[in-house]
Amino acid sequence: MNLDVLIGLIGIGVLLLLFATGIELGFAMMIVGAAGFACVTNPHAAMNILAKDLFDTAANYGFTVFPLFMLMGQIGFVAGMAGRLYDIAHKWLGHIPGGLAMATVVGATAFKAICGSSGATTATFTAIAVPQMDRFGYDKRLSTGIVATVGTLGVLIPPSVVLIIYGIITEQSIGKLFMAGLLPGLVIAIFFLVTIYGWCRIRPEAAPGSTPATWKERWSALPGAIWIAVIFLIVIGGILLGYFTPTEAGGVGAFAVLLLALFQKDLTFKKYVASMKETVRTSGMVMMLIAGSMVLGHFITATMIPQIAADWIVSLPLNRHLILILILFIYILGGSFVEDLAFIILATPIFFPAVVKLGFDPIWFGIALGVVLMIGIVIPPVAVCVFIVSNMTKVPIGTIYRGVMPFLIALVIAMILLFIFPQFALWLPSLFFK
Amino acid sequence: MTEADRLVVWRKVAKVSESLSVVSGIAATFVMLLTVVDVLGRAVRHPIVGSYEIIALTGAILIGFGMPFTTTSGSHVFMELLITKLPRSIATGMNVATRILCFLLFAVAGVNIFRFAGELARAGEVSPTLKIPVYPFAYMFGVCCFLQCLVFVFAVFRCFEKEGGHR
């Protein structure tokens, strides 16, 4: 075996050991990346790479897209827009069996149009929707299971932070990824609605109907949602028509949500500062992961591991779809021990060349990875959204997992559909990007 | 230093980090407003010249000054699966070791970013359109790395607290 490859493999092993010590993942990637690069090239070059990668990640026009889209979501979050959207969905759907759970899906899907954070969505809807469902005697498994699952919709529905990260790592168009994620994201939301409907048909006592709203109340609630739809269309439409770069779309979107919140008198200076702090906090976390992956990426590339792995994977005597399933399974397995998003950042530079060599569309693979991430977020042992719900509602984690299972089936069906019909993800981008 | 003293010092460090994050917040607001003005200006054929490079350089301020706050608020992603299951003394030892590693990382990064900034200054590296010198931003980012080092120094002391540890 080539010495560089051996150093690379030892580096990956050391990295996994470092992860186990509880060190911040981004910093571990920087340490191993710099040390490994020093071994493969020389210490001076490694120090240069560390300094340059850190600074270039921060001072990068394309990467400012994160803070801006996060700001957009955080302003919407502190201004209580999720509550407003849930209220609208509640008025339209609340009276039918399972309606409050369905309202949670519809409200969260609409909120996802401005907020890309799974954790924030889950926390918001746990606070808003679970007490309502409790009041009408919903089964705890359904009420907690659905709020734990809806947070995952943001992985595919634009503006998705995950798709932006994937786009940056693999140098794919973020606009194309946004378009590719939209249809699967909406279809998965519909699958969630169908799952709730099926659950209520089988066990009607799990979700009784609540007090119906009058038609006047329903129509008068609608304008609140229309403005959010308008902002979504401006942001995504601007990217699609080539009028905005994704960074500009983030800036315009954040400003539009700020104006809307001010207009609706939902935003105070204190709330704005809170949204800003959260934006800075989360951006710092994501940027350190990216900087870490940049340094590590330079090391891994210097060892030739991605090319060798790609050649080896392609030469396996297996059907290419089976190979891809194995790769995605590695993502699920890896994401079960390392945080899912961090594992995507870590593993994608290694597997991406192989996936492209196997003939899969890079945009399609991004969406498939998104669905894998959605599954990873809600399955044990590291199920962030489930932990948030359990922490907030004091419902045992086991109960929430049981509630999540039916929705997990919906996600698996979506994945199968993606495999059978790649156009499920690629049709919209093909319409807008010739 | 007693545990109470350590906690007081840590709170001060956290407060300073939070204050620095205000600079980041202002940078984020500036980027948002600049983007909007640029887009609107483009609609009337008066875009802001060099907006991309201003945004990129402001990004260094946004991320640099936000780094210590992200750390003191425990927002970085880490794997807690194993560390939470270990006996307290071993977990504390591991936390101390990782804090020291992180301190060394940012010390090395800071020194090398300073060197990099010096090279940029010597080469007269400026942004393409507005000709803004890049080196002051690199020096600033290096300073932020050293601030991050300070956070890790105090985080080492926090590891010995009865409850909590460094996160």
C-alpha cells in the first residue's frame, strides 16, 4: 500500500478516536487535517493550509449565505411566525380527526419556507402544537412523534442549510439543489399527512377532532400565510431567474421577513438581538465544521484516498444501485454515532467522486443524502429532534420513537421513489435550468 | 482558586465573548442591508460597486468575532455518546486534554494567520474592485483566534467543576 494512503487511513482512524473524546468535530478535523497534511507534504505547507483555510472560509462571499438564511429563519422564529402559521392551519384542519397533527405538518412546511433549522422548527412546534393536541386528548405517540418528525422537512424544503453545505462541498449549483429538494420535500409532507390520516382511521381515539373554526375565521387568517408565500417566491424565484445569487437571496429574504415582522408588530429590538445571537452562534458552528472539512479535505485529497476509493468502489462486482445503497447505509450508520450533518461534511468528499463515477446525478445524490439525513435525525442513538421533544414535553424517548416509526416508513417510501424515479428530484431543476 | 472563583471568571469570559458577538451581529445586519441596497440598486442600474468583496471581508468580522461566543455557549457539534458514559475522573481528564488540544490548535492557527497577514501586507494584496487591503482583516481574524485560545484556557479550569464541565 502507498505510504500516503496509509497515512490517510491512519488519519481517519485517529479522527474517529478524537471524535470519541468529545472534542468539537470541526476542531478535530482541523487538527487531523493539519497534522496529516504535514506528514504527507511538510509542516510549513500544513500551517499555511490551516491558516488559509480558516481565513478563506470566514472571508468568503459564497459562505455568507449561511448567516443570512439563518438570520431569516431566526427573525421568523423570534417573531412567532411559526405560531401564526400553525394557527392558520389549525383553523382550516383542526376540526377533522387528526387535524391538529395535520395542522402541525402544514404549519411546519410553510414555516420551513423561511426557516432552515430542524431544531428550531421542532422546538417551536413542540411548544405550540403539543399542548393543543394534549388538550383534545391526542395519543402522546402521535403528538410527540409528529413534532419530532416535521423538523426534518427543512432538510429538503428550500432554503435548506444542508443543501447549501452539500452544494459548497461538491461545487453544485445551490439553485438547482433548492429546486430539486422542493418536490420531494412537499411529497414527504403529503406522506406525513396520509400517515396521520391512516393512523386516525385505524385508531380513531388517537386523534379526536377539535372545535371547528367558522369560515369567516378561516378566511380572515389566510393573509398571514400569503405574505410568507410571497417572501418564499421572491427568494427562490430570484435565484431561479438568475436575478439573485443565493447570498443575495438570503439577504433579501432576511430583510423581507424583518419587514413583515415589524409590520405585524411581532418584533422588538430585544427579539432582534436574540435572533442575531442565535444566528452568530449557529453560523460559527457551521463555519467551523466547514473550515474543518476544508483542512481535512486538503489532507485526504493529498493522500489520493478519494480517487482510490472511487476506483475501488466502481470496480466492485455489484449493481451500481446496490453500491449506492451501501454508501447511503454508511451515512446512516456513521450519522448514528457522529452527528448526521457533520458526518455528511466528513464523508461526502470521500464518497462523492465514486457516486459520480457510478453515473449518478450529483444533484439527485444531494437529495438522496437529504432523505438519509431526515431519517438519521429521528432514529436512535443520536436523534436530535427526538431529544428536543422529550426534553420539552418530558415524554419518555421510547414513546416518541414509537410515534416516529410510522413517519419513518413515509421517509423510506420517499427514498424508494427517489431510486425508482430520479425525475422525482430532477424534474423541477430540468425545467428551470436548461 | 476556588470553584466559585472559577465560575465567576468563566462567567466574565462568557460575557466578553457575548459582547464580541455584538460586533458579529452588527456585521450580519450590515451584510443583510448592503445586499438589499445592492439588489435594489441593480434594479435601477446603480448597483453598489464592489459589494461582493465588502460582503466577503465583512464575513471575516462576522465569523471571527462570533467564534468565542459559539464556543462559550457550547454550540459546537461534538460526540457525547462515549464521554457521558465514562467515570467522572476519566471524562474530566479527557475534557482537559481536548481543551488543551483546541488551545494549541487556535494558537498555531493564530500565529500562522498573522504570518499569512504579513505576507498579504508585503505582497500588497487588495480586493479586486475597491482595492481594499486584505491584510487588516487577516490580522483581525488572527486576533480572534487568540481570543478563542483564551476561552479554552478558562475552559480547562471549568472542567474541574463538580457539575457541568466545560459545556
